[in-house]
Amino acid sequence: MSRIASVLLPMPLPEAFDYAEPEGMDLVVGDQVAAPLGPRLMRGVVVALREGAGGNRPLKAIDRRLDEPSLPANTLEFVQWAARYAVDAPGQPLAIALRGARAPKAKPVRVTRPTGLQPARPTAARTKVLQAALDQALSPADLARAAGVSSGVVKGLVDEGVLQVFEIVPEASFDEPDLSRPGSALNLSQAAAAGLLKEMVDEGCFNVALLDGVTGSGKTEVYLEAAAHSLAKDPLAQVLVLLPEIALTQAVISRVADRFGAQPGEWHSGVAPPARRRVWEAVAAGRCRIVVGARSALFLPFANLKLIVVDEEHDGSFKQEEGFIYHARDLAVVRGKIEQAAVLLASATPSLETLRNAETGRYRWLRLSSRHGTAQLPEIELVDLRATPPASGAWLSPPLVQAIGETLERGEQTLLFLNRRGYAPLVLCKACGERMTAPDTDSWLVEHRYSGRLVCHLTGFSMPKPARCPHCAALDSLVSIGPGVERVEEEARLLFPQARITVFSSDTVFDAREAKRLVESMAQGEIDILVATQAAAKGHNFPKLTLVGVVDADLGLRGGDLRAAERTFQLLAQATGRAGRKDRPGKALLQTYAPEHAVMQALQAQDRDAFVAAEMEERELAKLPPFGRLAAVIASGPDMTQLEAFMREMAQAAPNAEGVEVYGPADAPLSLVRGRRRKRFLVRADRGVDLSAYMTTWRARVKPPNAIRVAIDIDPYSFL
Ligand SMILES: [Zn+2]
């Protein structure tokens, strides 16, 4: 009896395709195969096998099974679940799961080994080479370097047969974590939380806990103890630590390496393809037991995943907004359920969604009340910019300038926080009022002085700053409006010419290694004033940092979307929490035009619970998340008339369902991106509604013209 194999291809196709299994191939579900698609062979994964032939039309046959690790059943189940949830093609998350498998395999490396023969003419140089070759397997060139001799000496020994050169393919392996190492000393609050987490791990089934502790309360030490316990309990257990930013991975990797005496697998977009391949293979084989990575690490083919930690769980960066749209924190809980693993969500400012789950008892709630060691929470002051405005054309108010001066005099450090890259967010012509925008996108161009260019942060478009206004041709008429970090740095340099000042943003710190160097330099006191975007506001410990100045505390409130207040509170609580971490008391100054706003009042009083209670009440009244659910539909196309006609058709096709309201169509706030017009619907549903199923039904009722793209975003975070 022949069999039919359903093969899922890592492409945006609605379903798996059927192929005939050639005689004797003996496939199993999860195998990677090469299957014909049109004239080409494609990599795919077998998701089902059944008896039978192809019916009337003979099926194409699978070409071959690939010599690659199979995807575990749990990983496949997760991929398919994620696609259903996100109302997207299952090939999309599969492509993420196969990212490591599609990276090139490691190339063979040349190593030099002694053969046991003695050199005919032993010289000091030759003895040094032999010693170095015994210590380590190195290439001939590296061996010469390690021994401090010329390459001719090594070559002579090879020619003589004393050394031999081999080609080996480095195995994808990672050192076993050393579980005999002691953990950090924990305070009472940490020890209690770690104890509860260990109990949770011991239950050996799916469980979620919120580790809720103020900045500096030592959450990392606590979750590393849970990880140690999980690894010790089951010699095959694997642990995944998810982080929102690549910039944070290096710090956490160092902590993990210190704790376990072994490097964890590192997984994010900055990891080179061969290294990515190595992690992927080792994770599939169970040889990599700890992975530290960004959101896509959730799709790795874990053989035996037992604990998932989502650090800074509230962070918006866990939401993937392009391609396959998903929220890594929410999917981490799903993956935990499929794997029967423990899931630990950690934050100083948990999301309202997670807090709601903790309040209702769905998640365990572990609170770390005090700061670690002797550190105190910083004192927070609101600077009312209406009463004490900065000088004209400046951005730092007199109280903040004075505080920076005093901090410098004490030899301590200042963080000036402004979540805006570049020099100025807007450039306009003072002759005609024209605002500089990108040619195919309706967002303002941001001026960058370091590069001398105007940049669209949405699409990456950039151009040199023109000498003349492109609209009215006036010469030297373009003026920079508002501050970005580069402009604040310029002002700080004018005010404090003797201070060492550095900017930390994704323009100055573009990879994990650079971030690590800057963080170390700050930690060692080589920087007096750090002007930073949110890249520096998270997770880092700077013992000499005692002043945080928030340049524009109102910035995040202006967008006015559902989560504006929550996000502003979280971001500023994180930023101000950087101050005063060792035994020095810290202070944070928030410059605001709205000191009476609930967010500012809660920040000043350091009363998170009051803020959360007020915000929850508003959301509950409006039946918004976490008391209801949202989905967005964004349709885009080159032609407005066609797009509008399609949106009308789509509005007509919306299913009627109890507890579901559809708003729109409306212009998206960003109504033109890369030459495409954008329109959107917003859907609100009661909690009990299967929103994914509703959206799937709706989506199936309309067939967009070829030029129109429809994206569905379940639980949207961006309302642009
Ligand atoms: Zn002009």
C-alpha cells in the first residue's frame, strides 16, 4: 500500500500539499524533504501521512528525504497553532522555525595535530609549536601565532610528518551547564520566590507565573535559580530565556555563562548564519540546553523544553509587526502549554494583560518587594515646563541643568532619556512652511546630524539635507524642529564642555557587541552623561548612575492609542529605575507640560498599583483588553479607488456575531507607506469570542484583487 505525505512548505500558502511517498522512503511526521513545486525543488516538512494513492490524478512524488534533523511533533503543533491564531498561512511560522535549518552548514576547518613523530632537529621554536599543538587543535596559521613563531616553522614540521593537518566539520555542540556551581546569594524575598518557582518546576506540567519586582530587585538571579533547578531535575531539560532587545542579550548571556560555566545558545537576527545553524542543530538534538534569544527563538525545534522565561514581558518589542504577526509573550504561554513546560513572565511593570491573569489566579503571582542589597528606589520629581521652561531653542530646563551640574561635581553619572533617535524629528521651510516628508510615505523625515541626512524611520528612505527648499527653492530656509538625542547631546556639550558625553541609540549602537562595549564603559565610569533612547532604559545596571533626566515625559502620551498611558508608565518607570542602584540614592527628574496627568502623578508617587487600578477600570468600562479583545485589518494597495471599493466589499462581508463589533473602514493614521494607500478596520470582541475563528471566516468571504494586500493583526499593539 502506498502512502500520501502532506508537506508544508515555508511559504505563504493556505495549506500543506499532498505528495506520493516513494517506495522504501519510510518517512515520519516532522521529516524535512525536498518536494517539487512547479519546476523547482523546495524544502518542506512532512506534517501528516496517510494510506492511499492520489485519486484520479497521480500525485507528484517527494524527491528525497533531507539529511537534516526532523522537526519535533511539539514544534509542528506549535507552528500550526500559531498560524491558526494569527489567521495566517502555516508556512509563515514554519519559515521562522526553519530559519536555522536553512542557514549554511558550518564549513570544515583545518586543524593541526602532532603525529607522535619527533622532529629530526628540535629547536626552541619547534618545541613551542609542538607544545601549542598538544594544547589546542588549531589551523596551521593560528598555531604559528599561538606559538609566536613564523608560519615556516609549522610548515617544516608538517613536511617532516611531525604534524598532520586534518579537515574537520565542527560539531554543533555546547558545553553542559555546570550545575554544581553555587548561585548568587539571595535575599529573603528572592529566596521565597525562587522556592516557589522550583516547586512549580517540580510539578513538571504547564504552569505560568508572573515574577513581579521593582527595577533592581534581582529578578535575573531568581529566574536563573529556577533554570538551574529545571536543568538539574531532568538531565535532558532545555531552558529558553526570551529578551525583547538584542542589546540586552549580551548582559544576560554573561550572567548565564557565569552562573553555569557554559555559554548558552544565542539566537537573534544579529547572529551570523553558520552560528545560527549550529544553535538550531544543537537545540534539535538536545545538545544545547540553554538558549538566550529574541522573540523568534520561540520557534526553535526544542527536543525537551521545560522552562520558558520571558524577561521584560511587558515590552512592546515582543510584538512582531511585519510578515508573520505575533506576540512572543502570548505565544510563549502557548508553547509552554504544548510542551507541558513552566512559563515565567518577569517584569517590574507587567502588562495589564498579565496582571489581569495574575489577579484572577490564572497565573501565579510572585512579588519581589524590595531592591536588592542596600539600594533605594530613586526619588522622583516632576519638572513643570510651564513654570520653569528651558531657554529658547533649548530642551533642558533650569532645574534639570542644575541637577546635572551637581551630579557632575559629585563625580556621579547622569542618564538623559529621550525616546527619539536623530537630531530633530521634523524639518520645515521657514519661507513656505513645507514639511519635509518621504516621497512615497506620509511620515516626516527625521534629521540626523551625524550622517548629515534626512531619514524616514518607517521605511529607511534617506537623502542628504538639501541646501534649498524642494518646494519654494528658498536657500538655507530649512529649520530643525524639536529635539532628538543628538540635539540633546549638543546642548549638554555646550552646557558642560568638560563632561564626557555619549549617545546610546540604535544609530550609534547597532549591534550586540557595540552595546556591550558601551554598557561596560558606562559601568566603569568612563561616561559622565549618557543621552539615550529606550535602548539603554532597560535592564542595565550602572552603579554610579544617580540622576535620570527624562527630557520629554509627555512624548509617549501624544499618540493617544489604547496603550499610550500604560506604555508611558512602563517606559518611564524603567528609565527612572536606572538611577541609584548600589548604595547611592538616585533621583529622577521628569520634564512635563502635564504634571497633573494620572501617569505623571503615579510615577511621582511610585504608586504602580494605583495607576494599574485606574487604568484597569477604564479598560473594563470600554471592554478593551484585557477585558475584551481586539483585532485589526489593514488593507493596502496602490490605487485609492480600488482600495475603497474593496473595503466596502469587505465591510459588507463582515459576519454578524454576538459580542463582536466592527469599526471602519477608516484611513490608517499612516495612510501612505512605500507608495501604497492604507485603510483599516478595528474589531472588538468580548473575551469569550474565538476572535481568530471570526477573522478566518471573514477573511474567507472576500477575495482581494491582486494589487491589494490584507494583513490581520490579532491583539494589535500598533494602531498606525
Ligand atoms: Zn519652502
